[in-house]
Amino acid sequence: MLRFDPFSDLDAMTRGLLSSQSGSDRSPRFMPMDLYKVDDHYVLTADLPGVDPGSVDVSVDNGTLTLTAHRSARSEDSVQWLTSERFFGTYRRQLSLGDGIDTTRISATYENGVLTVTIPLAERAKPRRIEVSHAAGSKPIEPTTIESS
């Protein structure tokens, strides 16, 4: 379901080193998530605390699931910041979906700062039992005994 990208950690480190770390220029670093399988579907949960539910967007295009959310900066000009560690800006995460996913039935909910995306398996990807039938006109196989001399 997920494709491994060996350069994602390097890209994240490079962005971290080249970006400004002061006050309002900071942007979100990551969207922590869990992904697990239950019966015939996958469940993805992503932590997005403080994000306006109206800014959350989940889309699928050409086998890629994209999660996007935005946390607005506080606009309190009269304050003197002592510490500003909470990121604001746009969060984005993309996952490559396998062929066995029913993209038309993907659903999402956002509650208490947690985005939950349900990703169902396609019918053709679900395990199934295949019936074995006898060929037409063939005789059933009779057990035989071997006599010893």
C-alpha cells in the first residue's frame, strides 16, 4: 500500500536546515499518522491539533491519497513572544495506494484534532474461496487397494 521513499528523510532534513526558525516564518514539519488494517479496510489516523476542520482536505488522484490541512497563525500583534514552538501553515502528506483499493468508497472524519480516513479494499482484492468442481463426463475417482503377495 505504501511506497518507500529513501530520500524523504534527507528532504525533510534539508528543508529544516534551510528554513528560518524564528517566530512567524516557521511552518509545519510533519503530520504524525498511524496506518493499520482491520478486516477488509485500512484505517489511517493523523494528528492535526488546532486545525480548522474547514481547512482539512482529503483527495485521491491517480492512485495517490493526499491529506492537506491548515493551521492559522495567531494575529496578536501586541504580545511579546517568549516562546513560539507551535507550527502553523499548511500540512501535507501523500501516500501511494495499491491497485487493490476501492478509491470511490474512501471516507474521512475529523474529530478532536484527529483525522480518520477509512480506505476500503476493492472486491477483487478481498480473499475468496474458489470452488473446485468435477469436469463434465468424468467418473469419480474410486479408491483402490493394493494387495500384497
